[in-house]
Amino acid sequence: MSPTTLSAGPEHGHVTFLGAGPGDPGLLTLRAVEALANADVLVAEHEVLDVVRQHARQGVSEVNTDSDPSQEPGPGTGAPQLTVVDGTSTAVAAPAVRDAAHLVMEAARGGRRVVRAVSGDPGLDTYAAEEMLACAAAGVPFEVVPGIASAVGVPAYAGVPLRDAQGADVRFVDARTASDRCWTEVGASDGTVVVSTTLDSVSAAAGELVSAGRKPDTPMTVTVAGTTTRQRTWTATLGTIAQTLKQAKVLPSPDGGRPVIAVVGERSAAAQRDQLAWFESKPLFGWKVLVPRTKEQAASLSDQLRSYGAVPHEVPTIAVEPPRTPQQMERAVKGLVTGRYEWIAFTSVNAVKAVREKFEEYGLDARAFAGIKVAAVGEQTANALIAFGVKPDLVPSGEQSAAGLLEDWPPYDPVFDPIDRVFLPRADIATETLVAGLIELGWEVDDVTAYRTVRASPPPAETREAIKGGGFDAVLFTSSSTVRNLVGIAGKPHNVTVIACIGPATAKTAEEHGLRVDVMAPEPSVHKLAEALADFGAKRRAAALEAGDPVTRPSERRPGARRRRSTT
């Protein structure tokens, strides 16, 4: 039953206790996404706010319920720090209020649909259980949407199965609240133990297990930031974990209080982790990759990079503006309606957007394309047309470019083509290749400036510093203009950053700007470019493992280290 059906009137609110999983946004359940989309109020712990907020209503206001951060209690010692996101015009609570149960019930009593989001699964969260009891006592209706528990999801992402063919017993322990009796029981068992603890308390938890009877040479894995691209896993034993973490220079450290999941046991497959660590072994795992394209242009490319384990960071290098003289565009759009054209050819998403905006200005919709053949260059351009309600008649079968379109474009035939004119809405800086090719095929072309491309505003100072200071592991250049514009608005990427270019012309421009090209796509496609970067990352990882070196990201190289030239 959805929250909407339970929120019949202003006096009948409803609460959904929602498990946000261990950190990977992709692990939210479909039911969780539905509840978030219908919520009026979202009460979330800080560590899951970014995971759940993207599925909540847009335009929400925030009321931060934190007290002084310096007074924040340690894990397991105090109430969780919360943020309230209110989707209505009325604030839920004063910033000083920290009682989650009070926040939740006050919102529900006001007729709101409240989602209370917690890390992992609500059934394993002490505070969520207390809040459910408070709702029950107050007569506030609620439901529970389970999430993937950290103690289960993190080992899966670390490549550590909890059970083998022998079906060993599995025990779960929260070291932050475990009693002496609990340690004694798990110490006496020979099954697998999954310990929820913190980075600075791992060694103490290992000591507790040894004191309770476990052998010091029992295998142990420790994973921090599990299921995220910051995940890191160490393999050791109960007796050596302290030394392993010390050698890795993670203890002592300011972030020693970060939650971790440790798996202990002879059958925990710690020895097989090299073969089972599917997540951390992704070719671009943890790489921060700069994508100098707008969010709309970079969407599918960023998704592809994430599938390789990368963290894409989109930085627009161009801004799109209307033409200085709109009359030519206005005449062309009117010509579409009056039957002036046989074809219209779109070479970019921006061209589709420009025509669509002009249609909306005149009160037109996709029906105005009736009787007109439509061509599109590239999958993204075709998808933009489909979203507009127009299915392209022609998409290049080969290279997705003007040349590829001309390869498949039919010559003008006065017998079969009643009209000999093509409408070509394009950018002001477009090349003449397509126009010349269409004329050669016998067509008349109205080459119309639909939009202007100008250099975008500089990115935030933090991004500029990361670009110049080596904070990015790689940058993907998809055209010569992206090279020129990025250098112009943000500066030249640091010499440790891997430079990937879509083709020879773009690579030449990069070299002219003093950049050393490491990766080049085998064909002019943004997706082939991402594949080539992933291949580069995989080879780099394999070389480090073969040499017995730790696998590091390019940004983790020693400053000033000489870069090796390598192209793929």
C-alpha cells in the first residue's frame, strides 16, 4: 500500500521508515524510490542524505538539525545527526530540535507523508526501532521499507562471501554495543563473524575475538566506505590487522572513527578475495574523471564511466545562446509548417532543443513534422527527437558524423522527391562539410543558425584548483573546442592527469596546448573513448599487480613523477 492511500486528510499523516542501503545509490529498492517521490517531508541521517535526496521532490527547502559539530557524539553513543528536507512551504521544526521521533511525529500529525531514511536497514537500526515504537504509541500509522544491510552488502562488494558450500554459521556483531557475553559466544563459535565497528576500533575488536578463543591466524578482511567508489579493503588476520593498517598509514588518522565492516572466519573466503573482488577491481575504480561537457550531453557518457567504477565530474566548456538575429530561424520553422522542406537534419541535441523551443513559442508540437523526413546524427540526438515525439527516418549506419550521414543520404530524385529542399538547423561555428555534400547530392539547403556556442563561465575555484593541481585522474576531450575552452576557463590539466582524446584532430589540439595524450579512441565516438580509457586503466592496474606494486590512481602518484607515454 502506498503512502498516498494512507494520507487521507490533514489529520492523518503517515511515516515510512526507509532503508537507504550501505552507500551505493543504485542499491535503493524500487519501493524506496516510490516512497521518496511521494514524500512531503524527508528526515535523513547525513550519511544517506545524498543517496535519497535525488529521488525526493524538487525544490525542497532544508532545515539543518545539527548542533555544534564539535559536540557530535561518537558512533553508538548518541542520537544520529539529521537533516530535514521539507517539500512544503512550512518548516517542520526549529534547527535546535534533534529528537528524530519528535520531528517525525510532528510532521505526520500535520497530515504530512514523512520518509525517515536510515543507513542500511531500519530493522537493524536502534533509533529507527525506538521511533517506530513512539509512532505506535502516538497512533501515527507507519510502514517499513527494508534496505540492504551494511553487514551484508559491504562484504558482497568487497568480494567476501559469508557462506560456503558447507553452510558455515554466520554471526553479526556490533562492536560498538557488544557485551562481554556476546564476544564470548562468537569467540567460541567456528563460524563467520561480521563485525560492525570503526576504523580506529578494528584492532580492539580483533583483540576481543582472540581473547574469546579465536586463533590469531584467523583470516580477517576490513572494508571502509563499502559499496562506494571510496571503498577500500584490507586482508589480514586477527593477529596482524593492527600492523596491516599501520603499514597502510590509515591509523592513527583524523578519520579513524569512520564505520567499517570486518569479516572474520576460516570460511569467509578472505584467501580468495583476489578472484572475487569484482568491485574494487573495476578498471577505473575510484578515478575522478573530468568530462568537459554539459550535464545533458554527458549523461550517457557519465553512466558508462560509472560502470567502470569512475566518478565523473561534468564541467561545461561551452554555453548555448540564441542566434543574434532570430528572423532566419523563425522563417525556417514557419517553412516546416507550410511544406517548404522535404528533409530536416539534426546534427546535435542543441539543434533539437533550439527547434523545440521555437515550436513551443509558436504553440506547435511534434505533429508539425508530419510529411517531413527527419535525419539525426548520433544516438543522443536521436533520443532527444524521440523524447520530442519524433522518430528519425535516417540515422547514419556507420560513423556518427556529418560524413557518416552523407554516406547514407539519398540523392535528390525529381521523380520521387516532390520538394528538393533541406532544413539544416545548426550552430554558428558548424563546418560546411554537410552543406557541400548535400548540394553535391542535388539538394538545396537552408543552412540556418539555430544557436550560438560561446565559452562557458569558469567552474568553481575548487574545480579549477583540482584541474591544475592534479586532483583529477583523467580528462576526456571530445573535440578540439573542449580542449581550447577548458584550458581557457580553468587552466591546463596537471601533468599526472591522464589525457584521453576522441581523435587525431583533438589530440593535435591537446598537444598544441602542451598536453601529453595518453589515450585515443579507435574511432570518433564518445563511448569508444570511454572504453579506451577503461582499457588503459585495466592495463595500468595489471602492470602494477604484476610488478607487486600497490594499485593507485594517477592522482596518487608522487608529485613530479615522470609520466610514461602510452596510447591505445
